[in-house]
Amino acid sequence: MTKVDGEPAYNPPIKLGSVRKQLQRVTNVDGLGKHEYTGFIDTLRALLNFYDETLARNQRMKNQLVKHRELFQQAKEDKKTLKVLYDFLQKLDSTPLRRGILLGYDNDEAHVSIYGSNEQLQVAINPSLNKDELVSGREVLLDPKTGALMRVYGYPETGMSARVKDVQGNRLMVSNFLGNGEQVVYYVGKSEAKVGDTILLDRTGIFATEVLPREDRKELYLEDVPNITWDSIGGLEKETEQLKELIELPYLYPDVYSEYNLTPTKGVLLHGPPGCGKTLCIKALVNELFSLRKDGRPPPVVVFFDEADSLFGVRGTGVHVEGGGGSTMSDTIVPQALAILDGVEELNRLYKNIEYTNGNNTRPFFYNVSGPEILSKWVGESEQMLRDIYSRAREKSNIVITILATNRPDRIDPAVLREGRIDKKVEIPRPNEDGARSIFSVYIPDGLPVAESELKLLGSNGHWHEYAVNHLVEHLFKDSEPLAIVEYRDGRKKELFHRDLISGSKIYSIVNRAKVYAIKRKIHGEEHGLRYDDFVRGINDSYSEEVDILLSGLPQKWSQILGKEGDLIVRITPTEKYSTSQRPSDRPYRRLSV
């Protein structure tokens, strides 16, 4: 027996042949001597011992084989790891792979032009490549040893974005968001780009590979028809009549205007204190205009710029453009707006020349544009937004009406407001007593629940309504309780009363507060219905918040609430009622440095 893994060779003490002979003798002989029997037993005992040792030896050999198998598997894994490390070391010692952008390919040539590493190269084509994949604008991989083109990828999915200014087939004139130049690029494939679109450029800046979505622009303006009616507005009868004369009549009677050679108004400025109904008037006007349109006549498009002073501010006074050589945002936006408005003037020259379409296929549009949100876009983006809005407007209708709204008309560039552009001005003032009474009547209709205790005193819902409206107006317009003392730059002092801050939105807020107080009372199991003192409480709470804003000391807040007059104020001191009810009397006030 041979030696295995250090195990010594083992020779059995008894040969199997002798054991077989002894078994035969035991089988054939009836009687055995003691000596022969004892010898046979010893032989069997030796065989059993040999068997046990053989089993143990086999188990040890099996364990050794299992261990060798594990070592063999580990060696195979180590071989793979060494192969990976070897390949990595080989790559470290190899020439880096080079990528580029395919510029052009001629089927008759064995070379292509690529752009890579800031240089243009002419490289050979690997014969195994599919020539149909050699399309301009795709990314390619070069062989590190020969420099030949070895692989073609798709179009890049990242890069700079740019705005399309002009389209000539697949050649596009674009300007980027930084506003620092224009260039001509080539659109790969069939061009779907239009003026105003945002496109994706590859890293070379030579090819446009994709038209990017435009959903972000929709968020900056509303394209819809409002459902506000003139009946929803109180206290502005004179002003609403002016708007109807300026915009509705030319649209409804174009032949008459043409007969008198009178050009319809194409732009209107609404100005006045905040919250007095400028936006409501425009929405009601648009709704009325669309509801009155004649059969077959395309509805107009109204472009309404809210807070227009932020977008069309006096040039040289706005936010400065980084790298713009001292220019401001207004310096770039206003000229673009003037060019657009002049184009609209030519478009709207005579309503009579409109080509009418089937009324069933037309839809009115109202663009409610937020000036500050457009202004917050990238440099160069705001101007493009204006072009895009008016481009969309012209697609909808040949009649484009521009309306601006602001509480600071003095901050709008004069060129925007000259004749032929935004040439009509309508002031929306704070409501007087009659106007406030009309607004209260709109927001406190007869059907509202009234507390039983007050109905017993006044007799009916109608009498309570009349009493509440008249006394609320009297409360707001009396001069017995000033809110604060206002100090001006020239040393003048003036008492600030409720009527100085009254507005349609303020009345709306007062009424809503009163309703909330009545609802809370109902929820807590108390008397159901409105009370007059609910409105008085609403007045006190609403004006306390307003005074608190004025006391912030921020001049822009004063201008937002008081209008142009806010620029002249240096200090506002509340009266005792409005300084002790919700604020400590020793609260410090900040004086502006003039």
C-alpha cells in the first residue's frame, strides 16, 4: 500500500487467503481442538481491528480530499483576481481612450471629421463599422493606438441650453441664457425647432440635438377666460364705464370707428392703490368682451401685466445685470417691450380688416402675466418671455390688447406710456363712502344668516342689512379715531385714518373675518348668525395688522400700502389704541436715513 498525505503504508497482519482456509476447515470438520479454535478467534479479532483502522484511515483521506478541493477553488478565485489586477495594470500602462463628436462623413471617403480635445481631427474609419451610424452630432470613440474611429454612440443627453431666435431649415440662430452672444448651430435630424424654443446644444456648441419642453413658461402666466362679472364689482361705476368705452366699443362696432378714422385703443394702464379692484376690473372686462363677441368674429387676446412697474421700470433705476457694463434689467426689457408694442400697434391698426373665422373653432384667451416672476428669470430670459407671450397671442387672434396694472405709475418708463403704445390711463381710486357702501352690499348679500337677537331689534333681514352697511361705512369714514401719525420728509405730520387705507380687498377681508367669528360661535354652541359687532371686530383686527406692517419700517411696504406717498414718509407712530392692544407701548420705531 502506497503512502498518501503523510499516512504510512499499512500491511495487514493476516493474509486473507489464510483466513479463508481456516474458515473452510471450521466448516468441514466436526470438532476442533482448543488450539485451532483459539487461533481462529485471534484471526477474526485481527481482521476487525484492521477493518476499524481502515475506516479511520479512509475518513482521514476523505477530509484531506475536501480540504484540497477547497484550496483548489480558492486558487481558481485567486487566479481570477490576479487576472483582473493584471488587466487593470495593463490599462494603466495603455493610452487613454478618446471621445469626440462626429462632424461630417462622405460615403466616398475612408475618413471622417470629428471634434475632440478642442481641435478638429480627420481620422480613419474602422472597416467593421456600420456606415449608416456615421451621423453628424453623434459621440464617437477613437482607437488609442491607431487613432481610428472604432465605435459610434448616440447623441449627447447633456449640454448647454439656448434660445432659438431665427430658423432657416436646419440652421438655427440662437442666443444663450447668459445673454452674452449669438451663434448659428445645426439641428441634427429633421428640425422641429421654432422661434422661442429652448434647444439642447452638444458640448461643441455646433449641433442642436433636442427641443426642450416649455412647461416651465406656462407657470408664469394664466391662459384662461375669467368668470368675474361687472356685478361682482362695487363702487367703480365710472371707471368700469371708461374701460367699456376704451375696449368694448371698438371691438363691437369696428365699422363705426373705421368710418370716423379712429384707431382703437391697443393699450391701457390701470393705476391706483393696492386692493382697489384693478385686477377685478380687467377680469370682468375680459369676460364681458368674450361673451359679447359676434358670431364668426375671432375673440381678442388680452395680455394683462400685473405689477407692471417691476417689469417696465424706468431705465437706469432697476436691478443691475451682472457683467452688463452698468446696465439694468429695465435697460434690456423695456426696449424689447417697446418693439413688441409697436408691432401690436400695426397689427391692431383697423379692426375692420380682421379676417373672421368660424366662431365654433375659436376660443378666447386671457394672459394674466406676473411681472415680478418673469423678472426673476435668467438674464435674457425675461425678454424672450415677452416675445413668446405675444407670439402665442398672435397665434390665437389678430386682436391683441395690452393692459398694465400698477400702484406706482411713476415707476414705469415714460416711453412705454407714450401715445400709440399704452396711451390710455384709468385710475382706480380708493372707494368713497358710496363706493364702500356698494362694495359692502356685494359681499353681504341678503341671504346670509343673521343673529336672532339682532333681528328682534331691527325687524327683518333687509333692515339689518341696511343698518349694518350704513353704520360700517360711517365707522370707516369718521375722523374721530386716527390709526397713526405719519411724519414726512418736509416735517409735515398727518393723521392716518381708516379711510386712508380703505380698499375693496380690505372690505372683503373685514366681511370674511366677521363670517369666521360667527362660524366659531356656532361651532361652540352659541348664538347662530352674524352680528354687527362681528364686523367691527373684523375692522379692528384687519387694521391692526395693516398698522403692524407699516410699523415694520420698510419703505417698500409703505409704498405698497400708501402708493407714491410712501416714498415721502420717514416715520409712522401708532395711536394709543393700536400701540397697546397687541403691541407694547415702548416698542422702538426705526427712522429712515434720508
